[in-house]
Amino acid sequence: MHVFVSFDYDNDNNYKNLLKAWDANPEFDFHFSDLSAKEIQSKSVSVVKNVLSRKINDANYTLVIVGKDANKQHKDHKDIGYKNWQNYEIAKSKEHGNKLIAIKLDKNNESPEELLNSCAIWAMSFTLDAILKAMKTAVK
């Protein structure tokens, strides 16, 4: 199972790193693609879009980490075509038919607009057990 992880690099990178550590667990039978827009090392929106789209298309699932700025407007939102990169990633994941799994890091965090009405499976907390349960539910 290939999983694309959508997250805010500036604020939620530590959660992505925790997922990578859990991925070493043999019970965690998932391959993560953890490339964020910032890690692509390009200021060109079209280059970032192409790389992200390829990564999303290589995945069957998209795991969305909903941090405090998950729905914050990006300075390049007009060029991105969405409010921010996470909204772009979710929209492209839906277009590709990826199953969506979402985790709110805090119940007060605003979900990305593209996640609303998306039939995402929700993990109720950022714990290994909660994420495994949500992913196993998404597989069915």
C-alpha cells in the first residue's frame, strides 16, 4: 500500500518524522511518500505541482495531517489554484481516486476546504493505533 502524506512542512514536519519512524514497525505495512512542497527545493509552482502530482498518482491513499495552518491561505494561492498546497494535494488525490485518511492534531484546527465532504476516514488521535485503525478501515 502506497501512502502520500499531506502536511504543513513548516509546522507539522515532526509528525511526518514520527510516521517515518513508525513505518519501520513490521505491523505498519504501508509505504509513505513524504515529500512536501517545500522539500522539492523549487520556487516554481509548476515544478512543485508536477512533482506532487506524480507522487500522489503513485499512491493509493493520502494521509492528511490537519495542523493549525492546514487551511491557511498561501501567498502563491492564485498560482497554486487552491488556498494552499494541502488543498491542492487533497484535490489531486480525489481526482486520482486515492482513499483519504485524515488526522486532526487538535480538534480546533480548521480542516482544509478540499477535505470537507470528501468521505475521508478520520483517525481520532495521532497515535499509532488510531492511524492503523483508520488505514485498515480505508482498505476495506
